[in-house]
Amino acid sequence: QVQLVESGGGLVQAGGSLRLSCAASGSISIFSFNAMGWYRQAPGKERESVARIGSGGSTNYADSVKGRFTISRDNTKNTVYLQMNSLKPADTAVYYCKAVIDFKDYWGQGTQVTVSS
């Protein structure tokens, strides 16, 4: 059984920063990770991909967050991070962590990020 636990969300003013964390636990070997990533879903909108990091460390970002967000991972802790800088009200959403482990998808419970103008 794999569990993903997110933390780090909250309320911040526009221009501020937050760092999200997602820790994976369970019977996991680092060699089982295919990819980890962050998604977000704003009210009334579909869930969208924000950032992704592959098993080899390659990264991909949504155009809307390029240059502002950085995804990273700590393999020793089975944890992925999302550093979010220069936050905008449009970044307000529930942020979800996703891990692809042994080619199966696992999701966290989500953490709320609210950016005030």
C-alpha cells in the first residue's frame, strides 16, 4: 500500500512564496518510482498538470508556472517538493501530488493554496 501525504499549503499574498511537500510511504523502493508530479484544480475547472519530475530527474512545467515554480525530489526521503514563487491569484487551487510507482498512479489528498490579491 502506497500513501502520499502533502503539506505546505496555505494563504499567501500575491508575490509571495510557498513550498509544498509530498512524502510517499509504504513498500516502496526508489527504483519503483517512474515519475512524481503536482497537479492543481481550481473551483469549476478541470485538474491540470503543474510540474513533473521523471525518474531520471528530468522536469516539465506548465507554461503558466515556468520560471516561477520549481519541482525537486529527495530520493532518500521519497519526497517531492514544489517551490512556488511570485504567486498570483490565478494560482489559487487545491494542489495534488501524484506518484507513478511500478506504473500505477497514486494520488495525495490535496492541499489548498490560496493567493490573495
